[in-house]
Amino acid sequence: MQALDNAYRQTSGLQERRFYSIFYSKVEPSRIMVLGYNPGGDPDNWDESLLASRSYYENDEHEYVDCHYPLAIAMRDFLTSALDLSDVARIRSVPKTNLIFRRSRNQDTLNLRPAAALEEARPFVEQMISRVQPLVIIFEGTVTLDQFEKLYCDTVASSIDGPSITTPNGRNQAKIFRLDRARVRCLGRDATLIGLGHPSKYAGRVEWKQVVARARQAIAAI
């Protein structure tokens, strides 16, 4: 993890953690992995003390167990239910990272084109996936799933368990669950891909119970 962090600093030119974040947990083999889009927060007002670990999570720290920001709370509840865990501490064995490592308040403040930021992080994300060897990857946001399939996969079978789950989003419907199966190039094999509507926004919707149930069923079948 330290070597990967150092290599990313050299590639990106970013030297302070307020500008980027790679790790949210240990990176170790696991049948489940979580991928988000990019780290949130304003680099100008970011506090390193809010991290679960200021180094490399040597003591099994995990953002979704030890932190309490909205996404951490939503994902802690989701993972506990979808993985049928008796203890939230078991989430510590589920590695998490993002497709983009650069921190921003939103996508418009990345200071780099999203396509370039995705490509910048891709070799390092592939190293992490290869290390973890997941059978199931859970994506925070269906856009995150779409980008992963575009950049990391060769063949994709979409909505393999039936139609996506949707919920109202203004005048439109937002997809909050999609189950795909794809060949992940860096794994050299297929993996099950679960795309969620962003949990910090949609976990309170009435349809979220269906999301959790379908995810639990898909994971149990692996």
C-alpha cells in the first residue's frame, strides 16, 4: 500500500492527502470489494484527523466501521444487511477504493477532466483489484458501474436478474440497483457487479429494501 501510494504521488504530482485519497481499509484478498467514484470533500477545508487511519490501516481500521459521515453510515447498514453480517466489525475485511483518487467537492471541481482522472488512477485500481481478487464488486453509484464496465471490462451481461430497481428523481426515474456480470481484464475472469444508486442519497427511499434484498440474493448465490 505504501509503494502504491508513493507511485501515485509521483504519477499525479499530488503530495498532500487533502488532495487525494486511495485507501479506506486494508487491501487484502476478499470475495467482496467496494468501489466508489471519487473522494468527496473540499481540499481547502479538509481535516486529516477525520480519517479512520492516517497511515495504511495496519490496525484493521475501516472508514465504514470507524467513521460516521453519511456515506459511511449508509454503506455500513447496506453491507451489514446485504452480506448478512452478525457484527459490523466483519466489514473491516471488505476493501474499498474509488475509480478516481483526486478529492473534490463535486465532479466540476476536480481540476482535471474526469476521463483523465479515471485514466490516471486506473493502473493503481487494477493493482488493488488484482490483489483483492473479488468475486463480487459493489459500486457506489450506477455511473461508477458504467465507467468501470467501459474502462475495465471486456464483455458485459447487464441486468442478469431482471429489470433494474428505480426510484423517482425529479421528473425522471433513477436506477438504484442493477446486477451485471462481466469479464474484468485485470482478473482474467468474470465477476458479479452490483450497481447501487448512491447510498448517501437513496438509502432512505422505500425501494431500498428491494435493493438490499436483491443484493443479498445475488451475493448468496456466489
